[in-house]
Amino acid sequence: MNEYAKVILPKVSFSKDLFRKELSKCVGWVEEPSELDELIKWCYANFGEMYPEILDEVFSQNAA
């Protein structure tokens, strides 16, 4: 699933709302905690400067 995220998120990163929507979908599809950790690290490395508030919001909602 992370491969899908790595393809789609850069393509939708031009739109804040679309990025949030697609990131939420990707997080919802993750089945293994290790995959989520990998996704989080990759997202912060690639979009941490562009959308830090969206990353914090989406990942904190799914941390529980």
C-alpha cells in the first residue's frame, strides 16, 4: 500500500485538500504498524515542509 501512497501523494500535492483526503485514505488502508511507521517517515521527509499541519493532523487521528 505504501507504494500506492508514494505514487499518488506527489501527484496530488498541488492541492492541500486533495492531499489531505488521499493521505487519510492511504493511512486507512495500512494494515501493519511497521507500514504505518514507514509511511509516516516517508511523508515527513517528502512533505514535512509543505504540509506539516496536515501530516500532524492525519497521523495523530490514526495514532490511537
